[in-house]
Amino acid sequence: MPGAFLDSNVLVYAFTADARAERAKTLVADGGTISVQVLNEFANVARRKLGMDWRELREAVATIRVLCPVILPVDVDIHDEALRLAERYRIGIYDGAVIAAALKARCDTLWSEDLQHGLVIDRQTRIVDPFRPA
């Protein structure tokens, strides 16, 4: 079933006062697929850069998990696919793991500010920067 996969940067912006926050909140509210890795990256940034305390972080993660209930694990298959993608598309291994999860979930769109806008991975998943000017 086609759908959207959200990268951690989208989740982070949804919890800021940044100009991109409204767009990010809309994407999160629409639901989408994420991975445990995306949740971990969000938690790391929320603590280090957004200054969330542990209670705020737990509440934010709980909200994300309600709005994005399909959460893929990071397993050895994702790892192997991430290596293949990193080599083929010349991207980092962590980006490869995000893309591998999106492919495994059969998502047709990967919303991410950090990856190459418009790139189609394996003729299945298109990377779209949701904050790119029209």
C-alpha cells in the first residue's frame, strides 16, 4: 500500500517554532510510516538541540507514535539493504537505513530535507523535500 515515510527532520521541525513547523505538523498529523531509527534520531535531537527534558521527550514520542503507528524495526535486513543503497546511491549508511525502511514499507514518498530532492530509489520511493520552495 503506497504511503509516506517521514524522516527525523520532519518530526523535529514539528516540535519547534521554526518557519517549517506548520508544514511538518501537517505531515505528521496526516500520519505516515517511520522507523525505530527515526524515533531514535528524533529523541537525540530533541534532547540535545531542542532542550527537551525526559518528560517532554516521552510525551513527544508518545504523540508521534499515535500519529504514525506504523513503525518499522531496524533489523539485519534493513542493515543489509542500507549497505546496498549507500553504495549504489553514494549516501551515508544512516540515510541508507531510513530509505531501506521506506522501501520495506512500500512507501512511494520519503519526506526528508536531508536527502536529494526528486531522487527516485529503486523505481519505488521518491524523496521529496517538504520545505522546498514551490
